[in-house]
Amino acid sequence: MVEDKHISLYLVPTPIGNLGDITLRAIEVLKSVDVILAEDTRTTGKLLKHLEIQRPLQSYHIFNEHKTVERLVERLEKGEVMALCSDAGTPAISDPGFLLVRAVRDAGLEVNCLPGATAFVPALVNSGLPNDRFTFEGFLPHKKGRKTRIEKLLEEERTMIFYESPHRLMKTLVQFSEVFGEERMACVSRELTKIYEENVRGTLAELIAYYEAHPIKGEIVLVVQGKG
């Protein structure tokens, strides 16, 4: 059973790789809600099948969230209880979810985010870089504003965390090297919690040389040392 009947929307983190990382509380919530909102119903459907959970699934992703938020809030106001899942990790962290959470809160309804998997935390800890103070930058702009965004971080003293795709990693490393200096330390983490997990540490120059010789695949978190 869901612990608190007053909660209308649960944000449920899902494994970023290893399916064993789902929490017991997440399973309990997913079993008991009326509807599960999924970034990709196929991906979440596989997880639910693995967990032997049968609940109604509804698509909720970045391309339809503006259109569906109002209707979802209306249903929640009528008493439905929903869980929001992203494909992997915690909903609303560089994934759809912020608009729905804000709208549900504005409607005077309760939201509860469960603790659980988030890719940038193990990447930060694995990096060996200072983690007492850090800034999460998420994805950089693909084109417009990208260079400006990086240059604004030149004076950032905290450890910086970025999400990046495999085909843009080299471009990002080169741009970081040009702005931060090629001796700036960094760590590239990929496929976290999966069989082929890899954490490669070194200067930006060393990482560029490494990935020129080792083409990369999989989900990536890039952790970069702050200034000084």
C-alpha cells in the first residue's frame, strides 16, 4: 500500500543500469498507484515485467508534457494517485518532470520524491575530485550558446558535473581544454552500474588522447575539476 493517501504524485527513481538497484519502497509504490507515467512505456514496461508489476502505463515525455500536464492535474484532483518514472535515474533530473511537479504543487496537492538511483552521484564519488562542493550542469546546449555557457564556467571553483552523449564527448573535451586548459583534471564515467562500467581519470589532454584511440559508447557523466 502507498504510505500516505494524501500524496498525489510520487517521483520514483529507476535503475540506471543494474536492475538490482531498485529500492523496496519504489517497488511498493509502483505496485499501489493508479497510473504509472513513463518517459518511454516500452522501457518502463520491461522494468515492470521484471518486477512482476501490472499497473496502467501512460506516456509522459518531453514532447507531450506541456499538453498533458493540465489533464493529469485534473485527474489527480479527482483522487487518482500517480507515479512518474524516467527511463533511468530520478525523474526531473535532466528529464521530464519539472512542469508536472510545479503544476501539482500549484494545485495544492502533495508530491513525494523517493530516494534512489541518480547517475551523477556515483560518477562524482568515483572521480576522486573534490565532492564537498559541486555544481550540476546537466547537458550543455547542442549548438547555440554552447561556447558561451562553457566560458561562463571559467571562474567556477566547485567540481562541475555534466551529462553528455557519446558522439559529442570529444567535442566537449576539446572545448573544455580550450577554455579551462589542457591540464585541468576530469573523469569520464560511462555505463554506470552495468557490466562494462568504466571510469577514466586524467587531464583533459590525456582524456582527449585516450578517446581518440578508444571510441566510446553508452551513457556518459563527465566530472571536471573546478578552478584552482
